[in-house]
Amino acid sequence: MKNILHFVINVGKLKNIYRKGITFYGVKNPETTNDHVFRTAIIALVLTPRKKLNLEKVLKIALIHDLCKVYAGDITPYDGFLPKDKKERYQFVRKWPRLLKREKEKWAAKKFEKEYSSLKKLISKLPKRLKKEILTLWTDYTKWKTPEGKFVYQLDMAENLVEALEHREKNKKFPTQPWWEHADEVIDDPILLKFLKEIEKEELKKNQ
């Protein structure tokens, strides 16, 4: 029980891990990973019943999908490419430069290894069965091993877009394009495509 308590305490660190990608665009009070995980789980709760998926499994994946960030932090596609100077970095992301396929693959491989190591460290002292379940669910999410894993991965992108929309409401200069492009690259689920359509309508309404 002592090891479970320490695990729970460490998971609490997600409350202090901020959504780094948002800060590149001048947001000073970004959401935390905790905020993101909670709403991803809520979206899963309300949308999964529309599909023939295992709701319990979907919710479990949604809840654990970012546990890796306890030690790995929030990793963005531009990590390793960003200028160190704050002003140059701001201008860089504003241009929304497209990364080459080989750059994306190289980044994805590094991200997976770093997050995988982080998750293993976090769950290392949990009971064997629980440790195996968490690792299996997380790998399912990252590698789309089951329909549930793929669905949560796409839910993740959808929540990111909702987050970007909220920042657009606060600041009309906030660019939602990067989040739309990420969503378009990943999301093909019919239910989530309808959800994106509603986000689009909301954004157009706010821009009028």
C-alpha cells in the first residue's frame, strides 16, 4: 500500500505540468496536464456510448495516457527545433513550419522512448498486475493496438483543439491552425469528425 500511495502522490505532479505548446503562442496561464486528462476522459464518457467500444477500457486509457509526463514533461513536435531566444521562438511557431516526414519520425521515436522510460519509472514499484495493465493500456494508446486505443488517441487531438478554441476566444490573434492540422492528420473516426464539425461551427461563430 505504501508504494501505491507514493504512486498516487507522484501522479499529483501532473497538476503542475503545464501544456507547453500553448505557451509558445504567448499564453501565460496555460492548462495543466491534469486539466487536459480530465476533459479527455469527459469527452470519452459522453462520446464512447455512440460507438461499439468498451467504455471501461476507453476511460482507463484516457486517464492514464499522459502519466508518462510525470517525469518526461510535456513534449511538443518542435522540441529540439525551437530557437532559444523567446522572441525568435515566438516568430518561429507563428510561421507554423512543416516538419519533414523523416524529422517527424525521428521526433516520434525519441518521444516514445522518453515517455516509455518515464512511465516505467513511475509504475516501477506498483503490484505486478497493475503495472502490466497500465503499461499495456499506454502502449495501446500510443501504438493504436485496439480500437479503444486508437479512439482515445484521436480524442486527445480533439481535446487539444477545444483547448485552442478557448484561447482563440480570449485572444483573436491566437492561431488555431496548428491544432486543426494535427487533428486533420490523425482523426478519421466518424463520431469525432462530427465533433470537429461542431468545433468548426463554434469557431466561425466566434469569429463573426
